[in-house]
Amino acid sequence: MVRLAQNGRILSISIGIVYLWFGLLKFFPGLSPADMLAKETISLLTFDLIPQHIGILLLAILEVAIGLCLIFNFQLKKVIIAALIHLVLTFVPVIFFPDTSFSAAPFSLTLVGQYIVKNIVIISALLMIYQQPYGKIS
């Protein structure tokens, strides 16, 4: 049980670092490789009600907050739910922007498509952390 707890913490911290890093990049226009894709996706999901520069700022804040909470083990269950919702929404471009995600649909992914599909691993890890019955999960 102790090893499971240690592995869960390592996974949580690792995912938190990724979230923190990717989120911080979004505070600086054009620095994130996902900048334009994120802006287009947010515009689509909000029916252009939120300006792109505000949407990307809100996304940056969300990602940094998720990252810090995962790293510091704060409100873990709630944060994992928020992260899972966020990660599911990262698949929107695969459906609505297939030319961005595939070089030859449905199997040949572009670099952007690969960037999106790798989130399956993060989703799986978060689900594993979520169901662990130990420690300070709140």
C-alpha cells in the first residue's frame, strides 16, 4: 500500500509539472506550441463569446492552478475532476479541426494530433490516482 501511495504521489507531481509548465507558456503570447489551437478551440466552444486573448489567459490560469494543486496534493479529487474535464475538451480539435489533427485520417496523426492523443496517458494516470484509497486525497 505504501508503494502505491508513493507511485500515486510521483504521478500526481509529474502531471502537475506538465500542467504547470504548459500553463505558464500560455501567459506569453505565441510561446506555447498549442497557442493558436487552444484559441480556436476556446472560440468554438464559447461560440466566440469570450475573446481569444481572455480565453487563453483563463486557460493558462486553469492549467497553472491544476498543476500547483496536483504538485501540492491540494483538493486532489476535485482537481482531478477538473483536469479530466479539461483533458476531454482537448480532443475537440480531433472532431472539429480534423485537418489540424490528421495528415491522413483516421490513422496518420499530425504533430498536433499526437500532442492531443498523448492526453490518453494522462487521463489514465489521473484515473488511477483518483481511485487510490490512501493519504490526503480530498
